Amino acid sequence: MPGTRPIAMVTALCLVLFAWPVWAHPPVMVWPGAPDAPGAPDASDASVVEAEEALRAQGVSVISRAPLRETLDQHRERRVARDEERRLGVEGALAMAQDHYLSLRLTEMIDTLQGAQADAVALARPGRCDGLWELQFRLGLALGLRGRAEGGNEDRGAERAEERAADQVRSEARYELALALDPPRRPLAELYGPDVTAAFLAAVQHRSDRMPRPVSLQIQPADARVEIDCRVREEGPIDLRPGLHMVRVSAPGYATWAKVVDLRQQGALRVTLTALPPQDDPIERLAASSEADPQPSGSPSARAAVWAVAHAQGAAAVLVVDRGADGFVVRPWGRDGIGSAVRRPELSVALITALGLLDDEGRLVAPRPVVDGPAGDPSSSGTRARKPVLRTWWFWTIVGSVVVAGAAIGLGVGLRPSPAAAEPVPGQLIVVAK
């Protein structure tokens, strides 16, 4: 009948447009979390690959992290090369200071060591503080020797006496900082002699006479990693002896802050990190502000930095996977925040349950309780967040398949030529005008 073909085409087009949002399931990216229990160095990568395969088997669109990891490694290799240059510079300063020490050019020795201190502090890490310890010890050595060398000259007057006394105080402070960095370590007596050993032991005694006192830490962002004297600060109150301390504060997406601070006069330490420019490459920003790919799953700073990377790759959400003692822990990072942790013995169950905390656009479904159901019971409903059937991907996949099939049938019927129009009916008169 007339108009059948246009009506069929319009109907099929409307059905396709209606089904398009159903087919466009937002892709996700899997990211390794900081493990609760120590494991093999490549355990986090193995968990990510396993999680990606499990999600693809469930029909979820996944953006592979493998190419991204290669880019992160390349950026970190360049940073390691820059750090190596700085390390060589610190070693060169220590060697030059040793030459100044042997020739008793103490002021030049102090200037050389102080010029290298910023690099030595920036390079110091837990378990890797030898260079900073050596630098602080030699500063204490040079300051103490300068004070004693000038002590025998009575022509310098009272002002020089004050400077000598100040040098002795600064010398002891540097020795005490070296003690804070590595308490058991002592200078070699056969290399520096009994006088230096005695001065160092005097600093040990003075330090032990001062009891630690509470120190208030005011750090922004609040989830930043804080290292004091080459040791990671744990949660809870902190007590420190008055004096010099090496402090390093870092967080993903922020420039690292590392300095030697004096807590003799103040009982609080306030550090506000500076965010790296957002217009920079998000992959480079993450590599510049984090030591490794695994990130704490509950860290807002890590979420923001990783989310920027995932969003640039086209992901709508991130699933952070940890391998715990009782199975797997998966936490969804959505567009608008961090979801509850899902703990399950089976990785596939944990992943699908975590996906249930996100809507189709990668936003957290709220309100939702904490998702920590009983181990081995993925169907428990007491604390498990569930999506309504109309918001599940499998329901709309079925609907989309039906819609596509209907559209194909509609197009086929509408576009098929009718028998009446295919050939003339016998006895019908056809007039052709020329």
C-alpha cells in the first residue's frame, strides 16, 4: 500500500536511535591497588590481567592498562635518570667536602655540603638514607671543627666567640639529625679519630636527655604520604624529639615537598602540597608524583590522578583490585567519588558486585551501604548493593538484541517490492507517452 516504505524506514530509524544508548555501555579500566598483604612484585599486574579477562567474559567493555603501563614506565625511567644525575652530584659534593676536610678548609666544606643538601633530601627514601646521613654527619664534623679551630685565637673578640658557640650548637644539631635518620650508626673511629667520636657520643647523650613531645601535623591533602627521618609515618599521634628532622610529603597529582625542618621552637608542622598543573599530560603527572602504579584504594588524591588518566583513555570508571588474605578486594572509583570496598573470594564475583555500585555513566549509585558481605556468599542481601533489573546491563542487552532484530525485520518488510508493483497484471493497459 502507498507509504509503506517510508513508514518502515522511519520506524526502524526510531528503534535504532532508541536502542543506541543501550548498546553504548561505558568502558572501565582496572587499576592495581596497594596490597594489604605483601606478595610477589608482579602480583598486582597479574591481578589486573585476570580482572580484565573476567570482565570481558561478562561482556563488559574494558580498556587495557598494558599500553598505559608502558608509557608510565617510560616517564618514570626519565625521572630515574634525573635522580641518578642528582645522586652523582651529591656524591661529588661529598668527595669535594672530604678534600676540604683534609686541607682544613672548613668554611668551603660547609658551603659545599649545604649546597648539596636539597638534592640529598629529595633523594632520601626509607631504607635509602645513606647519602643524607653522610652529608649531615660531615656538616656536623665541619661545624664542630671550625668552632674548635677558631677557639684558640683570642684576638677575634666576643663576636667571634658567639659564632664559635653557634657553630658548636649547629654541629650537635646535625649529629642529632644523623642519629634520627639511622640511630645505630656511628662514625668510624679509625677514620675520624677519638675527638670526633667523643663529640658524636655527646650528641647521642644530649638527644637521649630530651624526651619526645607531641607534634601536630597539618597536612593537605589529608591522605598524603608523610615520611619523617626516612620512615613512613603511621596513622595516629606522633611524638618527636625537639631538633632537626627530615620531612617528606607526597601525594599523587601533587609536587613532592621534602625539607629539613627545625622543631626546636615549634610543636606543629604545616605542609600544603601544590597541585601539578592540570593542563599537563595526566600520565606524566601520575608518573612524576608516584613511585609505582599500585595506589591506595581509599585515597582521594590517587583517585583524582588515576581518574584523569583513565578518563583521557576513554574510561567511564575505574575498578581498583587488591589481592587480600581472604580473596579479592575491589573498590569502584567513579566520576563523583570512591565507592565501598567489595570483598569476595572469587574475583569475578567481586568485580560484578563492584560494578553494581556504578550507574551506566560511571557515577556512584547512592545511597549504598558498605559492601562487605560474608565470605563465600556473593548473593547475600544484607549488605550487598543491588541494581534494579531495569538498570542492569544484561537486561538491556536482551532488549537491545530484540530491538535490533525488530528493526532488521521492519527494514526487510518495508523495503521489499510488493508483487503488485513488480510486474503488470494481465489485461492491464500501459500507455507510454513520447
